[in-house]
Amino acid sequence: MPGFRHAGIDFSFLDRGDGAPFVFQHGLGGDRSQPAGLYGSAGRLVCLECRGHGDTAPLGPAAELGFQTFADDLLALVDHLGLASFVIGGVSMGAGVAQRFAAGHPERVRGLVLVRPAWLDRPSPPNLRLMPRVADLLREQGPVAGRETFRASEEYAAMLRESPATAASLLGQFDRPHARDHAEVLLRLPADCPLGSAPDWARLDMPALVIGTAHDPAHPLAFATAIAGALPHAEHREVTARTLDADAHRREVGACIDAFMAGFAEAAPAPQRP
């Protein structure tokens, strides 16, 4: 996959297809395969693998991990690619990165797509309460022993009863490459917040699509509903939860994004890739 160097870090990114560019960011603990698996075929897809994710290395200073830094890294990528304006979006954490970028650079953003947002206007939301626990176990015990400790805990058992798919996703954090080295992102991102008060949301006046699901405790449907209501020009779509039917979820999210991107299909041809 292509890459570029910024702030002493070698960033990996996905850049495929042609047409109107869609910069689509992955979730916490994910990589480029997540947005690639959800997106349809309505244009050029770009995804930066954030610090502490995928093939991007090294981690960089732990104190810099947060939504503002991730948005600044994304700015470096789109400048590297020569993208003057584009639709931007993301899944979960990636939705937060897209929000922060859009708030800081509204002149670059033609549209905004938020899939399963996991933050509102406050840090450390309760739906992400187990991420810091996973981070602590990774740092203290490593991925193998930490996984077994977490799997034996009442916290895991409670989540397994509530949502087996979410419990499996949490266990998966122990299995990802460089899990111990990258544990800091699981600690610091949940403790941050993409945007603050209601006026911050009101300034995001570009066309927006907010996609939410029920039956997903890490991504409450109420968050998607509230964000869609706060944005001046947003449409809200509810799709099948990935926790119930992952294939249906992928198809429905892709169809929603394709329909939204159709409104930007007349964009000027994308610049040549560097």
C-alpha cells in the first residue's frame, strides 16, 4: 500500500478508484480494511491508517494521541494527494476524526458521512468504558495473558450477555498486530472528544449523512440521532446492526453512502496520484 512520511511517522493509506474523492476513516483499533469493506463503488476511496493502527509506524509521542492530531495527520495526507475538496467520513472513531477535520477545515469539506458515531460532546463516554481496561491489560500483561484475564472477567461476561459481537470485538483488540505497543490509543482516544458544545456542531453546515444502528452498545443509536439533529443539513439513516447481521450491515451502509455520494458525482476529476 502507498505511504508518506509526516511528523517523523511513516503513514500507510489506501487510495483506490476514480471520481469524486471520499476520505473515509477507520474506527478505534481498526485499519483500512474496515472502511474499504463498507464502501460501495461511487468514487475514489482514500483512507489514512491513523497513528497506532494498521501499518503506520512508529506510534509517535503518546501525549499527542487524540482527535486533533489525527485530523492534522489527515490534513497532511489530503495535501500530499493534492485533494482540494472532498467528502469526508468515518466509522466510530473515524467519524470523530471526520468531525474534527470538518470543524477545522470546512472549506475543504463538500459533505460529511458519520457511521456509528461513538462520541457526543463529552470525553470518556460510558459506551467506551471497557477500552481503557483493555489498554491497561495489554500494557501490564501483554496480549496473550491480558486476553485471558479479560476473558475471565465479569466485565467481559456482562458484555457477552448483552452483545456477543461487541464482546468479540473487544477480545479482538488483543489480537491485532503490535497490540501492546499500540495500547496507548485505546486509553487516550476514549478520553478525548471530537467536538464540544452545540455551537461547534451547528457550524458544520455542509450536507451530512449520519448512519446509526440499534443493538450496538458501543455505538448507541441515540448518539446518531442526536448528532443528526444537531447538524444543520443532515439526513439520518438507520441500518441493520453489525451485531445482528454483519453482511446486511455492510450492504446497507454501502448503499446509503453510494446514494449520498451520487450527489457529488459531477465533481472535477481527481488529481493524478503522487
